[in-house]
Amino acid sequence: MSSERLRAYFFIGPTMPKAEFREACESLDADVMLLPPVQQGDILRLDRNLPDFIGIIDGLFFKVPAILHKEILWAMERGIRVLGASSLGALRAAELDVFGMEGVGRIYRMYKEGEIDGDDEVAVLHTAEADDYRSLTEPLVNIRHNLLQARDRDIISSRNAAAFIAHAKSLPFTERSYAALLSMARSEGLDADELNALRSFLRTGSTNLKREDALLLLHVVGQRLSESSSRSVRTPVRVRRTIFFHLLQREYIGDSAHGIHVADVQVLSFYKLLSISFPRFLRRMALRWLALDQAHHLGILPAPADTVLAAFRPWQEMHSEVERRAFLKEHFLSQDDLVTTLQERRMESQVIALSEPNQSSGRNAACRRIVAEVSTRAGLSDRERTRPMLIRPGVPDEDMLVRELKLRGRFHGALRQSQRVLRFKVEMSNSIPGLSEALSVERLERWFAQRSGVAPECIDQTLLNRGFTSFREFLAVAQPAYMEEHFRTVRGSAVSTFER
């Protein structure tokens, strides 16, 4: 059993200063990571580095897409305990607690009980990350709470409290502040003594509900960490693998370096473009894809995870969870990815063995038999057998290709080179704005044809043989790769072809 400490990640922003929150985290018996306010894709980006606990406090939503419910459910499906409080975390918890997300704090209860219902209740205008997401406005939920407190203490009348709350609610969240309310009070002719008393209360006696809930979330996580059941299996959550969610995963699951995030499928696109041996690899994977279809037709089920891992020699030669986690990290795989790939390899071997009625026929004959049977059943032509694998027209299913490249050890170099190409594109775009857009399609086609050793009129077939699912996919990687090769040559570091 591994003695590694549990890990807890928190998405924190304007609710409280990061330094203050980090200091409060010192009481937790866990490895803690503080992340910026969550936005769409951020949890998916943690795919191969998911912690044991995720605490969602702050989230972005105004200028970028907000975190999706399905991302949170996806994390919980994989056994992660997700808690929410204070801000967007409280809102998402109120919506997802029936599925197992844990809500914490007063603001969560207010959402849950219908006392508040707008997402603008917790929204604030804030500075950028470089300035620690400092709040520039006051959230309506704090304003409401403190005005009602002032009413209950007879600092202001019930009539004025209601008027102030209504006025605050009428303001855009980017303009809400106590100064704006006091200015409104003066213009409405509020009694000077009442105004001064309210000003004094807001300065010295007001409560920051969001901050209190964030600290309470830390306390609850601390309790959960100490529970013996913290590592136990949670109530099962199943996420429907819709086409939309599949495309969402393709967009976000990947790796970041030097501020450049590259999705796994983007790395694959560069590999398709630059690897000399990719067409051969694609044909090899197309055979596996057909063999898996045949396995399904024959009723062959994937072997249990323990079985395939026991037969995988590198896994068995590792004697600790630390070594195995290092292996997965080195290959950019999750354990589920590894198991799935080993299961696919095993099922392919089983189907090939069943297709060899006698040993003299050989593997090649068995493979031809599988291809013929599946192609006939599916109505595939010879040309279509090696074309991109699709879940449905226009929606690629390239997970198997990515996982196999990772397990073969080819992904690391492809990822680093993809990041280098994209980083160079950013540098050139900053130096010469509009450069990539100025590259004509004809120039990119000529470059690709020359690089591939084919005639320009054969480009369409060559793209299909390399697994490109659309011309747009080709252009997305051809533009930066061309820029890297032609504009960096003077520095003696032009892009090179991926290893075979």
C-alpha cells in the first residue's frame, strides 16, 4: 500500500488573497495545490493528474465559458471527492449535490433553499492573476446579508434596507459596491445619523460571507482527510458519453508547458503531418479497430484490469505505487488509459488467433480474413479501411491512436515539438501580426506536397492516408509548422521530422 499523502486542489481567486488562503491550508494533512478560478476545461485538463479532493471556490464565467456540470460529474465518476463553496463552487454544489458533490457554507444553503437564485449574487469584478484577482466590487450576497444585519441591529430601517438591496440588485455586478450604495443613500436624503451609522457598520462590522465559506470549506476538507473512508469508493456516478462531451474532452485533455496548452489530439495532428511513418502506423491501428469490431461481433469481452496488468511485464517489474505512477506520468497515461490499451491489444490477439484455423495459414492471412469479414459486414470499401476512424461523420475517434503512441513512448517527443512549434507561432505573431493568416493555402499545399514527396494533385489522398479528418485540421497544424521551418531556419533550428 502506498504511503503517499492525499492531494487536494483548490480553485481560488477573488474570494480571498491567495497568500492568506495558502496559510490556512497549512493545517491540512495533504499535498495542496492552489489553482486560478476554474473555467471550462480546467478539470478535464487535470486528466492525468487528478487529486483526491477538488475544492471549487471561485470560477470565471463572464468573458470565458464557465465550468460545465459534466466536467465535475466526470471527476466524481473517477472517484474524486468534489466540494464547492463561497462563489461559483456554491452554485455548482447546489445544482449537483444530488449526484454527490458536497456543498459547504451559508451561500450554498442559500442557493439550495431558494433564498437566492441568480449567478450574479456571487459575481464580482476583479483584477487579473498578476494582481492576485483582487476584488474591485462587492458581491450581492454580501451586500444583502450585511444590509439585513444592519436592519436587525436597528442601524437602518426595514424600508431603507429593502430599498438599498433593490438598488444593489438593479446595478450590474461590475458596479456594485458599498460606496455606490452610500452615494445613493445621500442622494435620496437619508438621515445623516443613520447614514453615518451605516457607513461605520459596513467599515467595521460587516461580514464577508464568501471568505467565511471558503475557510469553512478548508475545515470540511480537513475533516474528510481524517476520515478512514476518504479513500473508499464513493457512490457511483455515470457520465453519458455524448458527442458533445467527447468533443469537449478532445479540446481540453492534454498538457501545458511555458503557458502553451496542447491538446492530445493536437499533438496527434502534428504527428500526422510530420511523421514519416504515420501512414503505416495508421494502417496498423485500422487493423486493430477492425479486429475490435470483430471481437464485439463474436462476443469477446475485455479482460479484467488485473488480468491485463498482470500480463504486462513492465508493470509487474515495478514494486511500488510510486514507481507505477512515475511510469504513467512518463508515458502521459492514466491507469485507465493503460488498462484500455492493454485490453485492446489482448482482444486483437484473440481475434487473430481465432481467425487462424491452422498455424500454417499465418498471421497475415488471419488479418486479411478479419479485414474482409468486417469490411463486408460494415459495407467498407478497400479505400475506406485505412481512412480516419469516425464515431459518426465528422466526429473522429482517435483515442486509440493517442493511447498507443503514448504506450510506445513516441508521444513525449511529439508533444515537446508541438509545444515548440506553437510557441514559435506565438512569438512570430507578436512580432509580425497577421503573418499566419497571410500564408496562402496554395503555399501550404505546395510545401506539404514537396515534404511528402507527392504531386500537388495527390494531396487530398495523402491527407486521407495520414488520417486527417478535415482540411481545417491540416491547415491548423500546417501553418505553424511551415512558419517554424521557414522563418526559424536562419537560427539553425528548423522543425524536424518526428522520429519513425
